[in-house]
Amino acid sequence: MDKIVTLQTPGGIEQLQVLERTPKQPGPDEIRIRHEAIGMNFLDIYHRKGIYPLPAYPAVLGVEGAGIVEAVGTGVTELKPGDRVAYAGAIGAYAATRLLPAARAIRLPDEIPSRVAAASMLKGMTAYMLLTQTYKVGPGTIVLIHAAAGGLGTILVRWAKHLGATIIGTVSSQEKAGLAGKHGADHVIVGRDADVVGEVKRLTGGRGVDAAYDGIGGSMLSKTIQCVRPFGVAATIGQAGGPIPPVSVEELRPGKSLTHPSIMAYIADGENYAAAAKATIEMTRSGIPATIAGEYALADAAKAQQFLENGGAAGSLILVP
């Protein structure tokens, strides 16, 4: 019997229940993967709370993981039992084993540990989308990255630095400021009540940043838009600090753009998924993996979600079956 964590209905962590079930047999074009590690994301919390509703309940949270192929269904020719794979964008990861469409499985190079892959795939794909599709970042680009010491933030900082950008990061504490700087942030604004707009204007000589990535939401979004230069781009990618408020079109003068990219929607397209996965694997191999801030047993998923939601993680969290 395998452990599985189910969400009975949208709500608090008390809605997560640890159960046991018999491993399922893969159908046509499916594989069964035995997880060695499961990645955690704020998306899991949005799913748990019902901010992004799931199709039906009880449901299994989690959208990324890595492990060993245990069985393959008919029609699967590219994979075999024993292969190491990772994936992202497929709901149902909080389980010791799961079925997965074979097309979603990304073969892992020997040098990338499963724990690293599980923590890196969705965040790496998100960084690829934000830095190459939402706004093409390159040498001379100035970017603002909120929560620069968080799971996604650390990858964004290092990847943007790799592309030649100048990075302004925001963090909640001096400890996290040190981590953001270590990962490549050129300037770090510290404190939840800091004058972010004033500091960004000062650091850019009044110009503003070319692109800003806001996973905080709430009252921060308006400030983020103010930090963007004319004809620059603000991307709202989460709401860790509160619901995303309505935005008046007047706030976008003169010529600013506001976008709300969804990584799940982006990688629903097979070509996008393959391109983002390839780029993430290459970046991971070159030394830009997720920073693992903590590991929890699968049975402790509720405790891990609470820690993530409280902002305690300086990096990524993973679950280990």
C-alpha cells in the first residue's frame, strides 16, 4: 500500500488527509512513477484554499515531482521501467506513486538528483516563461523580483543574472537579503514596509525597471506598477500577500503593460512544455537549480504547507515519500 495525501474540500490544512491506496495500473500512453521527491509550490496552497478551484473533490494536490518509472501502459515506447524522470504541470503529485501521461515525463540526466529536479521543474519553467516570453530579458535589462529569496525568486535571480540583467530584489529580512545577494541580486530592498517605489526610483535614477515580477499581490501590485518604466512590463504571478486587487487602466500611464501569465496554461501546450523543460534541465545542469530549504515526509504535507504559507522558506520545499 502507498501513502497519498487528499484534499477533502477547499479550506485549511485540516482538510488534508493521509490515506493508503493500492498502486494503480497505467492505461494507454500512461506511466506509473514512484516518487523519490515531490516539489511544493504556492500553487498548491491556492488549490487547497480554492482560489484556483480543482475540477472535483476529494483531490490530490501537487503539480511536480521526480522518481522512477515503475510500469508503462500500452503505446509507451520511449520509456521503460527503471528510467529516472521528472515532470511539472500535472495535478496529483502528493502521493508515493501516481499515473502520469507519458508525454509529460522528462528523462533526467544522471547528474541531476531527483530531489533537485522535483524542486526545480515548475519553478524553472516559470522562470523560462517570465524571462524569455513575458519580457525578453538580456544584457542591460533591469528587473525587479519580489520575494527574491523564495523558491521561485532564487531561480529568477540566478537565471536573470545569467542572461545579463541587473537585479533589484525585495525580501522580508536581513537574513534573506544575504541569500538574495549570494544568488546574484545587485540591490536588495529589505522589509515588508520598505519604500519599494522610492528605492527603485533611486536605484534607477528615476527611470524605473524594465520588468517586474510580483508574486505578492495585495497592496504591493500598485507599488510594483509604479516601479516600472514607461513601456515596461509588470507581471502579477501570485498573491502570497493578499488577493490581486482591481487595477485602473490609468495606473498604466504612460504606456506600461500589466500581464497575468499562468505557467499551467503556458505548458498545457506540448511544444511550450518541451521547450521550457529543455531550458530548465540545461539551466539546472549549468548550476542554476532550485535551492532546497527543507524536506518533509509526505505524511507531513500539512505541516509543510503551513510553513510555506507563513513565509518561512528561504528557497524550495520538497516532500519525500
